[in-house]
Amino acid sequence: MKFPWHSDKGKTAKGNAGGSYSSETVVQSQAVPGVTLTIAKMSFGRRVDLMRRVRELARRTEFLTASEDSGDKMDAALLRAEIERVYVMWGVKAISGLAVDARYAGVELLAEAGPEALFREALAAVRRETGLSEEERKNS
């Protein structure tokens, strides 16, 4: 008996001949020429992991943002910055072509002492990977 969700059609001895998938994408930096960022693509498991990492920070940010107190507003801004850092640390898998203070710069060094323009560019690339594409928005 053949089930539609378990078809052997198109498979070879080495697996599915229908295609392959890369779980990462490489982005050429516009902010710092010569630097490339390897960004993790979104998957179900990675989405769950990211939500777990930012859940409590997002809750606290929302609460503090609703306050009229200037100290709470500042704390909310600090938490938003921490969420951005979590996104970059979670989504940037590798950095190539960047040295900071004569040391090879990985994602941790980028966040701590690297050029802010590159950090913002990395954040934007990660956010693009976490959202729906234009085509997916049209189909949903």
C-alpha cells in the first residue's frame, strides 16, 4: 500500500534526488566592504529556540514601554537593545573578513566592540531570515 506522505518516487539509494537545502545563507556586507556574514535560515526548531530566548525580555519590554516613568522607558530601550543582541548572537553563524583590534572577529566580538553599522546590518539580515518572504505573505 502506498501512502501519499511516504512516497519512494524520485528517491535514490543515497536519499532524495529531488533537491537539497542549505540551512545558511551568506550576505556580503555593504557597511564594511570585504566582510561576509553567514546567517542561519529559519526552521521550525530554530523559531522555537528564538522565541524561548526572547520571550521574557519581550514581556518585560512591553510592560516597561507602557509606563509613563522615564526610568522605565530607559529600561525598555535597554531591553530592546538586549533583544537585538540576542537576535544577532542567535542568527549570525560566522563572520569572515573582519578583524577588531587585530583579532579575528566572531559574532561575540562584533557585538562587543565591532562597528555598529555592521552590527545593524547583521541584525537586519537576521530579521529578514526570521520573517516571511514577500511571496509567503501573498500566499498566506
